[in-house]
Amino acid sequence: MNADLHCHSTVSDGQLAPAAVAQLAKAAGVTVWALTDHDELGGQREARAAADALGMHYLNGVEISVTWASRTVHIVGLHVDLECTALVDGLARTRDGRAARAEAIGERLEALGIPNAYEGALQYVSNPDLISRTHFARFLVESGRAQHTQDAFSRWLGEGKPGYVAHRWAKLSDAVGWIKAAGGEAVVAHPGRYHYTPLEFDTFFGEFIDLGGKAIEVVTGSHTPDQYGEYAAVARRFGFEASRGSDFHAPGKEAILPGSLPPLPSDLKPVWERWL
């Protein structure tokens, strides 16, 4: 089963429309697909219509920004009801403050000798309320100040870097609660990206389980091959179901395309099995 349950479109910080991402996924042999834009459900109906037309099984999805222990983590919600008031209203509250944060990032970059960064980032945004660091990264790459997106984060936009501005996102309990209220399943996105100590990770996963979380991403475009095995072991230790997703944002020579990752380890239970 070629499942890709983590992709982004122009509705958040991706570079392709939902239907175009669907076509890439289908071309790679994806059979179960989810679009998981950041804090936004606006691309879901287009994504589902495209998936249905292409013969893929589709799961409604979203990726919610969360602050836990003063750091940002992401929780993917799968198979969610798009009409759930708790989820819709919660996402709207989570999006509040993105524009002010972006203006502050622009001011920091201006002070560092990079003028018009806010205006430059806006040109890549379909909805100004959803402006993110990725849009600034695209501006820095296009203007020749970074070699690629990861370089922009490493030099300017990552936590602790000179252009970084912290933002208080949703609580973990809120994000999992909204997903559960919408009839969906909460999944910890790319846990290998979070710089927690082993004790902090144990506490985080324990809290996630207590709130009703049951799954983590194991094979993801944001993990190294070594981390596939590391988080497969975490899934076994905590009894998590496993998810798989490219975390696709844009095509390019360094991009991991939808459906291109190796399969999950055969002994792990895929999170998508319950919906097929």
C-alpha cells in the first residue's frame, strides 16, 4: 500500500495547487493520500475531488502548529470532519497572529540588511493570514541570499537564528482535542525534527497518549533513513500506529516527491488501515 499522508499545497506553504499535488501522487503510484496544509482546511474539497477522479483513496487532513515545552511541534489530523465547529474554530484561532509574526520577521531581516523581506514573502502567499517562515525562505532563495530552503532556515529563520520570531501556537491538548472532536486521528508529525532530550520526549509521548493520541510518523521526508529505524523503535516501545508521508512542499532536484519513500516496517500497524 503506497500511502502518503503528509503533503502541502498553495493553500498553506506549498508551491502547487491541491489538484496538482494529487496528480504527482497518482503518478508515483500513491493509493491512499491526504493533503495536510498548515492550520487550514481550505484545500480539502479540491484535493478530494482530484483524488476521486484519479482513483486514489482520500483522507481529509490538516497539520496543526503546537507549542510544547516552549518549542513548536506539529500534529497531523487525519480523517477529520471538515464541518466540525471545534476544529474549524480552533484552526482559525491558531492562524491568528501569523501576520503580526511575519511583519516582525520582516523587521528583523530589514535590520540585518535584507530589505523588503515581508513584501517579498507575501508574493508567494495565497492567503496573507497563512504567511509562514517557508515563504520567507523562498524569498531568501530567490533573492540569492540562501542556496535552498534549508539553508535559509539554518542561516536566518530557524529557532535561535537572527530572523527567528517565536509564536505561541495551540496547546497539545487543544490540537488533539479538536482532531478527536472531528472524528479523526492525531499523528505526531516528523518527531525526528524536534530537539528534545530523551526525558522530554518520553514526557511528550506520554502526554500525547493520555490525550488520546495513537500514532506517529515513522517514514517521512523530514526524517533521515537512520531515523526511520529510530522512530520505528519508538512506535514499538509506546505501541503507536505508524504513518508515512513525504512532507512534500514543492518540486525540485532536492524534493522528496509524494509516494517516493520506502514502505513502513512490516511489523508496524499502519494508521490508515482502519479507514480502508
